[in-house]
Amino acid sequence: MNIINNIYNKIKSYIGYNQDKQIKDKSLKNLDTFLPTNTISYYKPIELTQQKNKLPHNLFRIDVIKDVLKTDEVWKMGITGKGVTVAVIDTGIYPHPDVKNRIIEFIDFVNNKNGVENAYDDNGHGTHCAGLVGGDGTMANGNYKGPAYEANLIGIKVLDKHGSGSLSNIIRAIYWCIKNKDKYNIRVISMSLGTTSVIKEQDDIIAKAVEDAEKAGITVVIAAGNSGPLKETIGTPGISEHAITVGAYDDKNTVDLSDDTPAFFTSKGPTPVDKKDKPDIASPGVEVVSLRSPNSTIDKQPVIRYGDYYILLSGTSMATPIVAGIVALMIQANPNLTPAQIKQIIKETAIPVKDASKYSVGAGLVNPVDAVKKALELKKTEYKL
């Protein structure tokens, strides 16, 4: 424990992080001298695994964000994520027409191609996730929007074209968000990545970075993993009690919730070492339609395409950015919400999933309509006070 804290304190000291949550400008190029070099990766879409034959292979896919989650009822309130920034820490973001005009920054910790004008995604995973946060359906006649389709996006590339990266770059990315929170109004981080959890949360350096992000006022939404149906398979940093950890939900390609189940692949709790309840919530994650990154690694695989601009992918990676987009809606509705309040509301307003264990779906299916309404109610209470 003393060794872990020593490394953690060195990291914070090196990048100038202090109790005031301010980070001084300082080069990070030598950070690897005391950061872990263990690799981390995205949770591989099920279409690219040996479990792909278990998928339904729907040639027509309903618009789950609108038709299953009823997010259009929130949009009718005028709440679309506008003014809120979500950082997607992943493989990058391709400047797809559905998001291009709202990518306000691009940081590349892999190949150092920084700047919005250089935004790219040579893997395709991050682009798909970004669309599930805030795609606006431009190339689909307004269909297949992300929940926060007017939110701003920041792409932070920490994973290479194969979907792999280092823990050090994940930590860099989180602290970059903390440092630049006020500059870009970063209120949400979406991370559909992880690695096997083998130590206690209090000893986990990346979990500590997530905690610092929460303290800074950033809600961190993290994928549970795709190692189900085995129990105790939640990965890190999804083990963090300071994050909203998301499992995948199977909507059976219908708007009726009565036949729905946890996705067969979603990682299950409790957490492997601390035995804490996870995930916190579930969201659609089976064959979800989102943005295509042309000529990327995933694009070259035998995945189902929807025209020239969209593909179907499955995993907790897809479920996670949907929840991140819903969090952005809640923050637009009530900017004073803390990450802890947001997590509490997300769980309290969830829709129970019949015969499903809390270790598969957490509190249940995410409920954007009631979550936003609760956020608005709290805002009214604040005004009265």
C-alpha cells in the first residue's frame, strides 16, 4: 500500500495536481518513469469475438435510444445536452458528419496528432462510442441519435489501431480532463475500456485517478466488461465506487421491455477483490447502431453496416456512452448536480429488469426521462432554498 501511494503521489506531484484540483502546465513525456506500463484495451465488440454467433444478427435494428429508452421525451423538453462537454477516452473520433461540428478538441496520446483538425480514429471503436453519446443523426434523416445530440465532444486517443494502450496514457487522459475541465466545461468522461482487476480499489492507481475526477466535478462512466456470464468479472477502472459502471442490456429488438434480459456477455459483479456491488446500471448493448469510421480496423472486419455511415456493434462498450450521454442531459437540466447526486439519481430512477441479478444489471435499465425529471425537481428545490 505504501508503494502504491508513493507512486500515486509522485504522479500527482509531477503533473502539478494539488488539493485545489489545479494542474500546472508541465510536460508529461517522462511520466512513464513511475507510471505502470501494463497494457489496457477496449472491451472488444462481440462481433469480433468467438461469441459472435450468439448474436441475433438483425438486418433491421430499432432506434434503441429513442424507441426503447424514450429519450425523445427528454428532447421535447428542450434538453439535448447543449453546452455540456463529454470527453470520450478511447481510440479517437473520426470527423463523421453526425459529430464533426461538435468535436471541440482532440488529444492524441498515441501518435501525438493533436488538434481538432487532426481528429481521426484508426480503429473505429471510439467513433462508434462518440456517436452513442452525441451523434445527431445527420446522415440517417435524424434517426439513431445519441442521447446528448447537441453536446460538445472531446476525443482523447489513448488506444492504438488495434485497441490497445498503456495504463499511463489512461491516467494522463483523466488528468488532462481535470486540468481542462473549466476551459471546455468537461462534465462527463466516457470510458469503454479496462483490464482485469487483481488488486483492491484503494491500491489501484487508475481507480484513484477516477476518484480525483469525481472530486473535480466530473462524472466518470465506465464499461463493466464483456466477460460474462462469469461472476466477479468487472474490470478496472470499472471497479471504482466513484464511477458509474455500466452493464449491457438486451432489448430483443423490440420496444416492449417485458421480454428483455441482461446481455449474455455482460460482466457480472461483485468486484473481484473488494466484493462490492457492480455494475451500477444497464443500458442497451446488443447490436447498437452508431457511427462508422471508414477504413479503420473495425471497418475492415465482417460487421453489419447500415448504409455508408453506420455499423452495428455489441458490448458494454456500446452501453456505456449511452449512459454518458444521458448524464449530459441531466447536467444540462441541472448544472449544479454533483457526480454523486447523478449516480444516485441514475440508480433510483432505473427500471427493474425482470428476473435479473443486481450483479448483471445493477439497479436496472437506465431511465433518461425520470432521471432528467428528477434533476429538474432538485433544481426547483435549490431555487426555493
